[in-house]
Amino acid sequence: MMFNKVAIVGVGLIGGSLGLTIRRKKLARRVIGVARHSATLKTAKKIGAIDSGTVSLSNPELLTADLVILAVPPEKVAEVALKLAGRFRHPVIFIDVASTKQAIVSKLDKKLPKHVSFVGAHPMAGSERSGIDAARVDLYEGALCVLTPTRQTSRRALKTVQTLWTRLGSRVVLLSPDQHDARVAQISHLPHLAASALALTPDSAALALAACGFADTTRIAAGDPELWAGICATNRPEIVCALRRYREQLQKIEKAVARNDRAGLLRLLKSARQRCLKLYR
Amino acid sequence: MMFNKVAIVGVGLIGGSLGLTIRRKKLARRVIGVARHSATLKTAKKIGAIDSGTVSLSNPELLTADLVILAVPPEKVAEVALKLAGRFRHPVIFIDVASTKQAIVSKLDKKLPKHVSFVGAHPMAGSERSGIDAARVDLYEGALCVLTPTRQTSRRALKTVQTLWTRLGSRVVLLSPDQHDARVAQISHLPHLAASALALTPDSAALALAACGFADTTRIAAGDPELWAGICATNRPEIVCALRRYREQLQKIEKAVARNDRAGLLRLLKSARQRCLKLYR
């Protein structure tokens, strides 16, 4: 047992999967879930993601947790953290699971009481599906989890959170919030928006011919629009920069095709292929 | 039995899979393969994709085929078809399997002897893998196959080829070569180049964080560069047009992100999502 009581605020795909895995691996004596709708809590309890649930952040049961997981949309993390933190009287660790870090960390650093230790976390696992029905006990197995400690982060809390993610089956990487946001803009946020733009491009006659190549390349664009709008809002400069770099690469390819520059096109396709093959190794 | 003897010129992923399926479904008495290397023929025979093989297009055994499948790269199809056609003395059907059609069809229409009937075919199935080792007996099951008849196409040959693809398990769609090229540029060639550009965009620090979303969106960019350079060379104006349309969609998204226009971004993400969800139904 790593924790006495874990509170998971937001019992969707990410929070629900955490509950399932924490309970399955017996990392906490008790897992309590917080959701807006009691139907979500009912499902979460039924599938074994939580021991009990509440629809109220003011529920006193939450205040005895020693780990609070803020699995709410990125724009809500800081707000919920600040609201909850003021009510805790004993040492507690807060973590989030959002895809953007700088906006969140800067709102929380130096703003939390001493006994509330915040560690920014981003498990790089997910699905185009969302909600408690999509929760899976193996979601974090073999995934990467980026932690973004700052000078304000308690070393002890960081160590505990590292151990938690390792025991959840993830490979932990430490980055500064800035580094995290710049890299994730390129490797996660850009692909999502590129897939969305790709899904929007074909006319309906062309769309009728879509085969698995097209479905694979656009699959992630089926993700929750509200969540992704929130991600974009909290990582704007980095995402805009990644989109520009992407358009430059596209223009290189477009030029090579338009000019019938076979050698140039081959160079680009070959180096793209090399990068892909490395990913699958 | 639909055919007495089928000759497959080019025994890679596409040709090899056709051989496997034709033999398994007993659509021909005999399948003969043509490849540049005898090692390919050996593998093709071993896995059951052909009955016998030859490395020479001049092999007289080929001339008794009643169906010739030209499974060679798009730039080679017309050349090989013209070379072979002149030697046939009895009625025979030629089909190709290339991803581009107008460049091929225009080179063959009116150029072939009367007893050689050409039907342009594009089975929309494939993989980022290539070669005989990637051949699969179920590659065409449930896939779409576009046939591109013209005024010169024999109705009888077209009907035979339609039946062939239906019996291979594919859904047959008839389009003009022009229509085919414009639609496939958007739904197949563009996604490939978009995936290549995406694979080239992240810096190496970001690439180290690549998770399954990135791998899925770039998977097809691992395809054979030579093949794709050939596809681009034979469908240039349509591909350039599709790339421009794609860049326009990307710029819309980029603008919405840069301006923090949440409503505008949500509209784009939602309509992209709708299109994706329809694909999976």
C-alpha cells in the first residue's frame, strides 16, 4: 500500500483507468471518485474503478485523502486544485494528468499551502474514446509518464509520485514544464490537429473511398473536441510554432512534387520512413 | 474456375496477395509469377502464391495466360503492358493494380491490339510493408477496388474483371480515370504525404516522447519511398491540389489557435470528429 486514501477528481478515461489500476495493484486502501454526475460514479463503482464516490468537491471524505488526482480538463486543474487545497489540514500530494503543464504549474507554484505538494504529471496514454466506459486497467502499462517538477516541488513528493507511476507500469521521464509543453506540442498536439485538418480536407466523393490508411491517419481526430480546445488554449505559442514547422515540411514535399523533383522527394520520403521505422523498434 | 492461366507480373505485397487469394479460391487453373529475382519466386511458390515462376518477360509460358495482372510500379505499367501485348496472339485481359490511373490508361488506350483488353484496377488495400513476405490471403477481403473503364474498354472484359474482384472479396466501384485520380489524391496520396511531413516535423527531443497517437498518424509514412515517388510522379496536379487544400485547413486551425478563438476551433474539431466517426461506422 502506497496510500491510505486516493481521491480521483474526474472519473473519465484517464481518472477511471487510474482508479482501476490503483485498486487492482492495491496501491491504496481506498479510492474515492468525484464526478459531476452520479451515473458516472455508479459505472465507476460497478467496473471497480472506485470504492465510493461523491458529486461534491466539498464532501469531507475527500479531506482525509493522502493523494488527490486532478483528472479534470486542463483549464480546470488550477482552479480545482486551489479550491481543494485550502481545505486540507494534513500533508497531501496533488497530481494532475493534463496534456499541458506550464499554464497549470505557473498558476499553482507558490500558491498552495506548505502541506499540499503539487507534482505535475502527464501520462502519455489515451484514446480517441473518452469517459468512464473507455477506462482500461492496462492503459498506463508501458506508457510514458512525464513529470514536471519545479524548484517549488517537494523532492519527497516527487519521489512518491515517481514510484506511483512506475508501479502503474509507466516509464517516468522528468522535464521542466516548458520543455514538456514544447515537445508535447510537436509529438501529440500537432498530430491531433494535423489529423483533424486531414479529416476535413477530402470532398464527400473522395471520402467515400476512404480505406484503412485514411482511417489510421485520422483516428485521433475523433477525440473529444472540448478537451482538445482546452489543450490548445493552454499551449498556444508552442502549438502555433509546431503547426508552422509542419507547414514548412509540407511545403517542401509539395514543391518537390510540383517540380517533379524525384530525387528531392525521395530524400524527404526516405528520411520520414527512417523516423517511422525507429518508432516501431 | 474463372481463368485457365493467370500471369502475375510483380510478385510483391499486392501481386503476391492476389496469387495467394486466386489460388486459395480456385479462380484459375494455374498462376504463374514473374519477378526480377528468383529468390522472390522461390518464396512466392513456398507460401502458395504461384504455381511456377519466371524471371523473364519473354518466357513463352506467359503467352498462354488469359489474364495478365501487371503488379509493377505505376511508372512501369504502360511500358510492360505494351511490351507484353505485342506478343499475345489470342484474347487476353490485362489489368493493373496501380494507385494512379489517368497516366496509365492514356498510354494504353488505342495502343493495344484488339484481342488485348485492358481494364484499369486499383485495389485500395495495402500496408506500409511491402514485398512477398508481407503478402496476405485476406488482403482484398472487404476492401474497395476501383475499376476505371474508358470508351475503349471491352464491356465483356470489364464484366469479367468486376466478377474477379468481387470473388476476391472486394467491393467494386467504377470511376473514370480522372475521377479516380482526383479522389485518391485526397484520400490516399495526401494522407501519405501528410504522414511523411508529420514524421519529419518533431525535433529529436520531442520524438523521444512519441506515443501511440504519433505512431498511428505516421504509420503509413513507413511505406516504400520509391513506390510513393512513382505515385506522386504520375498524379502530380491532383496531389498538389490536395496538398494545397490541406494546408488551407491547417491554416484555419492555426488561426483559431493563435487568436484563441475557442468557438471557431471547436467548430473545426467537431466537424473533423463527425467525419472520423462516420468512417468507423
